Amino acid sequence: MAETKKDWDTLTVDLSGVKTVEELHAALKEAFAFPEYYSGNLDALHDCLTDIAVKATEAAPLTVTFAGYKKAKRALGSDFHNFRNVLNDVSEEYPDFVVEWRR
């Protein structure tokens, strides 16, 4: 029996207005509908994204597009680099969780 391809879900997160780490985590919490107990740090981000990635593996794969990331990258500097590393770690571990970057 042939395997059927799962449909892909998509999510776009607009980072163009993000100027602080707190604003970044607030935008992520809203976009991903993180639980109330999300504490807005990189460890919590990794945990919540891993939960989403596991669900994407079990159901429909998920492509997340971060729009306006160049502005956030300039504003956040090394904090943006750390944020991007978390996303890369999760997407490498879970291939059905795909991250794209759009200026």
C-alpha cells in the first residue's frame, strides 16, 4: 500500500515590530498559542516548540515562516542569534517542523 503525503500546515509570525526580547517572546506566545505558564525564556521556548514539533510529526507537518526577521535581528543582536539556534535545534530534530525566514 502506498503511503499518502500528509498535508502541510503553515504559520506566519511577523517579527518586524519586535524590538526587545520581551516583545519577541510575547509575539511567539501569541502566534503559537503557548500555554499561560510559558515563562518567556529560551528553555521554555525549546520545550514549547518541541511539543508543537512532536504534534507536527504525528499529524500534519508544519512550516513556520518568520516575516520581517531582519528588523528583529538588528534590534536583538545576539539574543536573536540564540533564538534562531533554538529554532534550528528543534527543526533539525523534527524534520516535519520546518522554519523559513522572509525579510
